[in-house]
Amino acid sequence: MTISDPFGLASDDCCSPVHRMLWAYVKEYFYSVCGIALTSVVVGGFLYARNSRRRKSLARELEDARAKLHYLQEKLLREEEDSTNKEKKKKKEIRIFIDGAFDMLHFGHMNAFRLARSLGTKLIVGVNSDDSITQCKGSPLMSEEDRIVMVSACKFVDEVVPNCPYIMNEQYLDWVIKTYNIDYVVHGSDLCIVDGKDVYKAAKKTGKYRSIPRTEGVSTTDIVGRMLLLTKQHHYQNVDDEATDSCKQESASRQSKFLTTSRMLQLFSAGVHAPKPGQRVVYVDGAWDLFHPGHVSFLKEAKKRGDYLLVGVHGDNAVNRQRGGNLPLMNLHERVLAVLGCRYVNDVVIDAPYNITQEMVQSLNISEVIRGSCSDDLTLAKDDTMRYEVPINLNMFTVITSSNSFNIHNIIRRIQKNHDSFQKRFECKQEAENEFYRSQASSR
């Protein structure tokens, strides 16, 4: 018995005609099977190679199509901006005035600025004084100086008027209109009633009042509610803490009701362009939770170090791993919109990698990576060597001194210090907001 005769059919002991016929049949069958198997392997290999080439070709076509789409989108945005600018040049200047406390400035305020500015060509924003706010609804969380810093940093704002009264009378309104050459006074569609008085009654009398739709799903009241929940559990003090079940349930009930759309992101991205050839791209990253004066100050300084400021916004899970508890207070899309609304920012990387990689530096053409000396992270610099290992090795990492030490914990401590007072104010304001949403729903 051999390889060529596996069944011993061709041996001298099996030499009858029947055996020889059987052996011939077996050999023929064996060779047929081998031929079929070999053909299958060859054909399969050919088809695999052809499909592989086809997949690579389709991948290249898809990449080319994406690049073309990106080019056409940028071209369309530029043409829309050019068209808008030409139309504005043809029109006379229309100056819009909007005022408010703008405590804990958030993207809802920024969207109000954007909408108000769309009614004219220039937006002038009045910031209510600390005293007038305190008299009407209790002391603000942030000082007038900090609130002015935040409003001034918004890219939709052209001028800021400080020390505005919370309730405008006819004399003050007349002074604002004449001093700042105001054409229209604007406020949200929700009524602003204090002590039974319509704050904008005087403006409506003169026919210079215009309303804009409210950005539903976000408000300072809502944000204060999230902070009250946080201080109730004191989670921000230890990133290793685990939120209790009751805290998680309450947190779920106070999660943001704001639904981000691609349209909203596009509106906030107006004017965003890719860096031009030769421009120095500076990259900074972080959580940017509760966007505040410390963030603004850092971004302003970072922008001075280059031509194009690219800001990475970390995802919710990455932030929570670092800070623990119920942080971040604002979800990813809320934080992205707040950063996009800052005049010092050129573009944003959404859900940016926590660790900066070589591929990231190359693909985004980053010239320098910057970090501030102050941070909202209580664990600052614990893992900076790993996070910034690539830019450090490339000698393109810089730590700049933060000129403003304001951070998220300043705000949370203020809430904690006057917890009962803020809780009472929150409950009253929350009921008023719930009533507003109920009336909106019933009118639809």
C-alpha cells in the first residue's frame, strides 16, 4: 500500500480484471476531486484578489467623494457668507439691543445673541448690574465683571453695555436708544415679569420691541439644578466616588432636555474654515464644562500663539472617568456649542481623543499643543506625561500661565455655601419654567 495506491488495489495480489477496473475508477475519481479542489482554490484566489482590488478602489472613491463633499460644503459656506456680507453692505446698519443677567452664560444665551443679531447688522448687549439683579431675584452666581467677560467673548456680540438695570424704565430705554443708536430692543418669547411688571413694557410702547424664540431645553435654572444635585452629594470632591442609586435617579430626571441637531451645529459653525496653507495651528483640549471666565482667558492667550486655534472637546465618558460622580454637568453637545460660540476659537474637535497621538498631530497639522497652569480637574497633571507624551517628545508642548484662576469648583462652592437659598430660588424658578413649557405645549 503506497501513496499512489492507498487501497492496495494495484498490487500483485489484486490483479484480476475487476480489481484493475476498480483501481482505474478510483484513480480517475481521485484526480477529478484534486482537479476540482485545485480549480476552486485558483478561482477563489482570483475572486478574492479581484474583490480586494474592488474594495480598495471603492474605498479610494469614497475618500475622494468625502474630500469633494468637504470642499463643496466649504465653498457653499463661503459663498453664503459673501452673499450675506454683500447684502449687509447694501443695507443700512441696524443696531439691535438685548439685555439680561447672563449669569452662568451658556449656549442658550449664545443662541439668543445669534438670533437677535440676525434681525440687524450689529448686536449691543446690556449686562445687568449685580445690585439690580440682587434686588429683583437674589444675588447672581457670577459677578458683573465675570459676566461681562463672558458676554464680550461671544462671537455674536459686537458691543457690551455694563451696569444695566434689571427692570428698564422709559427714561433708561430712551437713554440707551439715543446713546447707542438702537433700532430695536429684543428679548425671548417668554414673558419677563418682576413684581407683576412686564420688564419690556416701555420698549413695547415705543414700537421698538422684537421677540425671538427661546432655546428650549436649557436655562440657567436648569444648570443651577444640576449643581444643586452635585453639591447635595459632594461628588466633585473625589473622582473615585461612586454616585448613589438615589443620586443617579435624581440626576436622570435633571438631565438636559436640549436636543442638538446638525442644523444647530451648522449655525454655530458659521464662519468656520479649514486653516490656510502656512497658518500655525495651535491645539488645546479639555472638558470645557460650565464654560466660564477661566476658559475664556486661557483660549484668548492660546490664540495669540498661532493663527488658528483648534479646540478638542472630550466626550462625556472621558470627562467622567477623570472627575467622577455626576460630572460633566453639561453633555458633549452642550459643551461643543459653548466652545463654538467663543470668538477666539476657529474650530472644534468633537469627542477629541484624551491622549494626543502622532496621527492626530499629522492629520490636523498641529504646530503646538498648549495646556494652562490652572484646570477644572482636581487631578491636574496626574497623567499629563502620558496624555501629552507625543507633543512633549516632538518638542511642541507648552504650559502657559493662566491669567484667570476661575474654575468650575468656584461656582460649585458658591452653590454649596448658600445651598438652601439657591434651592428655594431654583424650585420657584423651576415651577415658572414648567408652566412656560406647559403653556407652549397647549398652544401647539
